[in-house]
Amino acid sequence: MENYNLKKLEHFSGREGPVVLIIMDGIGIGEENDTNAFYQAKTPFLDTLQSEKKLYLEIKAHGTAVGLPSDNEMGNSEVGHNAFGAGKVPKQRATITKEEIESKCLFGSEKWNVFSDIINQNSKKLHLIGLLSDGYVHSHISHLIGILNGAKDSGIKTVRIHPLLDGRDVPPKSALKYIDSLEAEMKIINESGDFDYRIASGGGRMRVTMDRYNSDWNVVKRGWDAHVCAIPDQFSGYNGFFTSATEAITKARELDPNLTDQYLPSFVITDEANIPIGKMEDEDGVIYFNYRGDRAIQISKAFDQGTEFKDFEKKCNPNVLYYGLLQYDEKEQIPKRFFIDPPVIKNTFIDYLSAEKVPMFAVSETFKIGHLCYFFWGNRDMIVKTDQIKKEGYEIRSSKSSFNEDIIEIISFKSELIEENPKMKALEIKNELLDAIKSNKYKFLRVNITNCDMVGHTGNKISAITAAEIVDSCVKEIVDLVNDMNGITIITADHGNLEDMSPQWNTSHTCNPVMFNIVDSQYKGEYKINIELNNPGLGNVAATILNLLGFEKPEDYKKSLIKFNK
């Protein structure tokens, strides 16, 4: 049993009102130029905070500061919220996966040996499904290439790859670059012996396979149809069957030159006789090679569940041997079989506050509620009860966690509607938070305002400017109320995005720092920003929140971003 008791600070017991953490998803600090949608937007409240720099600091939100393999890796919402909750820098799934593949420990494991033996003994195919890019958010192409070489060394003769095209964590029309790299690696393997490694199907990640938080099961269905059943998207001018991935991508772009990779339709590759080369069959092996969990759970559920699966009608259902590269949901045991043990993040500051019986509240919309909860809790699903409630003009899911938190999820638009609706559900999120603050029930509240990341991913700078402006107005309203309640507001972000939209229509995250700002209307000089910290980052935020609530940080936590005056 863990000891979650916290010591009280001697000279500071917090404020009468609550501490509110505002996470402005996707707002980093970038160069002040015309590619910076935040700079171009009218954001008077946040501009004032940044210019006055009262209780203000820039903190790192990428690379090793959030547990990624190197400082070349941009931040993302998973690792950012992990760091917020953990109070330290946890080793991330990306790092563990890289180590397991590069060291070849994965291919010497008992799980891999059993898996590859079954495929070889039955002369079956290995299928690899996942995101094809070097974005290092959900996957990395080097991991796929490592798995291909591991399969070759294990004597697996036939491999079919089902790549999901990115255009979100990498430039929006870069798919052919990664297809070419993959084809070159497969050519080397195929020419080294009696191997047949080929691309079999694919499509854009936001249209095919990679849905999350149950927002649109049709995305997963399109993936199942293409990868498993060899049935592609078909519409006027697009037949869906091609002789190569390059041909498929080129055709889709000809039909719609504005279409970015993440929304490309599904395709299926056929041979000279027009027969699909990668339709799955009984006893084939399948690996989903993404390491990140949120966009892996639903497709894994489709493979894992038998007759009890009801989320869409399967047009075919072969009996395959399915493995995740990692396990994506420990609570629900999804998938049942996996190769690499996911990282365990213990002792989040929510564990501590729960033990201290601090009443807590969290709110966001569907796109980010999992980050604010599951990833914040250290990759654990702690929801114990959920009710769906219709309100005027929108719907919510009202939940309780095992930490006795109250959680509100505003049901989001479908992802393809974001670009035209950059306000998203920010007003509803703000209003739910204001109601919670006014209730006087909660001492710590947290919110993720989603717009700037999700709209930034569309690459539409005009929409991104609107997103920044709505976030600014919402943050101001929240801070004004917290001030009226004699509380403290912390304003920060999990990573950057819309502050760098270059080259044209850049849709990815950034390696920029993010703002950290405390607004404390009752401030009398009791503390100050600790400017002596070396490379402050998101992992320092938890200790800071505990301090502002009147607690000392646990010994194993990173230092607080504030320092109390003696």
C-alpha cells in the first residue's frame, strides 16, 4: 500500500478559493511572424500576461523534458499530460519501444518466438498495421523497419504492411516520402532471399482506423474493411483498388488537390490478376505497431472481441493472431496479447490529493478528455461511473473517478468538422468550469481547452487564429471568476502547435517552450518564480500545484516552479 500522505507547508496554507489549472492545448511560444497564428490573433488577455511577466516562466514541453528519446522530438498531449500528472519525467512508450527494437530484445522474447513460430509453422502471413511517419507521436518509421528486419531474421517469409498516412504530426502532404523509404527497405529484404514483403492497404489516419475515445466508429470500420477484408473506399472517380500505394495516393490527390494525407481515402493493393494481395486469412499474424494507446484501442478491440463485438458490422472476420506492440488499456486488457510492457507511472499528484480528500473536478471535450484523465492519471483508466446527459445545445458525459473526482466530457464534433467550427466546444467547456467553480465544491479544478491543437492540426491558419481568440476570451473569463473567488489560476500548455504554421499549412506540433503563468489576486509576495531551476518543464508543474494548495511536494517529485520567501 502506497503512502500518499502529504506534509503541510509551514508558512503557506493556500488561498480561500480554489486552484485552477488551465491547459491551453497546442499553444507554444514561437517567433512573432506571419506564420504564428497565435501572434496574428487578437489575444489581449494572454498578451498582457506575457508582456507583464508577473509570476511567469517559459517551460519545456518536448524531448527529454517529457521523457522522449531526444530533444529533437516534439511534444504531444500524451507525454505532456503524463508529465503534468506524474510530477517527474516518466520514461515514455516511445523511448521504451525504441530501446526494445534497437537492442533486439523484442525479437529474443518468448512472446515473439511463440508468435513467429506459429506463423512459420503454418506458412502464414504477418500483417503490420500502423502510422507511417517519423512524427514520434504515435509511432516511428524506424520501429516499423526494425520489426521488418526482426521478422526477416525470424524467417517470416510473407509480410503485408497496412500503412496509415500521417500528414498531422509531419508535413501535410509528405506521405510519398515515407512510402518511398518503406519500399526501399522492403526491396532490400526481398532481394536478400525468398521474402515477399509488400504494402497491402492503407489510408489517411483521420479517415481510416485511428479513431479515439469512441468518437466515430466509422473510421475504424473503414480500416477493418480495407486491412482485413480488402474492401476499400469507393466513390465517383475513385475505385479504391491500385497496383501500388503511390498510385493510390496520387489518384486521391488528383481528385482533390486540397486533400491532406490524414484524410486520404482507404486503398487496397492488387496483383496482376486484380486480386488483393493482403486480405487477411485464418491463422495469419497481425501486429499493430503504434506504441501510443488512444488511437490504438478501438481497432484492437475489433480484433480482440469475437461475437460480443457490436460497434460495427464486420464484412469478414478471419481468426487471426492479434498482438499490440504494447498493451493500450490495462484496465480493459486491450489487447489481450502484446509484446512490450507499457510504462507504469505511479504516485501521480492526483493520487496524493485524493488521499488528502481534496475535492477535484476536470472538464474538457471528447478529443482531449482522455488526456486530462487517463494520461494525467499515469496511463490508468480510473472512471467508475458515467452518465450521459443532454443539455441545451450539447451533450455531456458526467463521470466519477475512483479518486472521487467529478469529470465532465463535452461531446465533440466529428473531426472533419473542426476546420469549419474552430470554436469547437470551448464555450461549453468554459461554462461547465465556471459552474463548477461557483459551486464552491472543489479545491482543485483542471481544464483542457482543446481548440488551438485540434484546429492547428487542420493547417488552416485563419481557423487557427479564430481558435486562439476564443481561447483567450475563455481564459480571461475563467481567471476573472477565480480572482473573485480568491483563488489561484495556473495557465500553461502541454505542447506547441499553432504558433508555427510554416511551411505552408504546417499541421504538426512543435519543439517550442510553453508559457507558465500564475494569476493570484491575493498575492502578497509570499513566493516567487524559482529562476534558479535548470531546464524547467512540465514535470515541475505538479509540485507547484501542491505548493499552491499548501502542501510540500513528495521527495521523488521534480522541484516546484515557485520558491517561498522565508
